[in-house]
Amino acid sequence: MSGLQVNRGLELSALGEPMDGLRLLGGITFMDVELAKTQGGLHDGKSVTGVPKKR
């Protein structure tokens, strides 16, 4: 299958030290991945397999 994989998303991360000696790091990623310009438009707008919406 040929075409384009269009990736749009948002990644948020936070880092902090709530108390001396304890550092916390966290994050979340939101992804919207879809196919475009596929052969004959057969798969245009469909999600890509194996890519999570949230992580």
C-alpha cells in the first residue's frame, strides 16, 4: 500500500521536585495518525494500525 501517514499530536511533560531528594517526571502524548493520498483513496482518513491514541 502506498500513500502518506499524517501525524498530528500533542505531548505534555512535567518535571518537579516536590520535596528535597524526590524528583518526579511524567508525561502524556496524544496522537492522531491517519492515512492520506492512498492508491485510489481507498484508505484515506483511516487510522494507522499499531499507533495508540494516548500514551
